[in-house]
Amino acid sequence: MVDWHKLVEFFLIFGAAVMSPGPNFVMVVRSSASSTRKNGIFMTLGFGLGLLIQASIVTFGLRFFVRFIPFYH
């Protein structure tokens, strides 16, 4: 049986963690404030590209495990 109080508590803590700004946000704000807006935009694009590359590696890695390792079928 599901303990609803623990589930609600988990989602509240998770929601707070998701909404809090991380180090990428701090770096972009610092770069934009101390330099030009253009630098902040390029830094944001760099972070986005890095995230895209990381997500692609994870996706293709999981696909490899599902396709070639019989245990994961």
C-alpha cells in the first residue's frame, strides 16, 4: 500500500530541488552581468549543447544495452 504522506513529502522536496537555481544559472547570470548579454547567450547555448550531447550519449547507450544484451529484453 502506498503511504501518501511520504509520496507528497517526496514530491515537495523534489519540486523544491528542481526549482532552485543551479550552478549553470549562476554562471550565466554572472557572465551576463559582468560582461555582455552576448556572452550570456553563448554560454546558455553551450550549456544546452552539452546537455544535448549528454542526453544523446545516454539514449544511445541505453539502446545498446536493450538491443545487444539479452538480459535487458
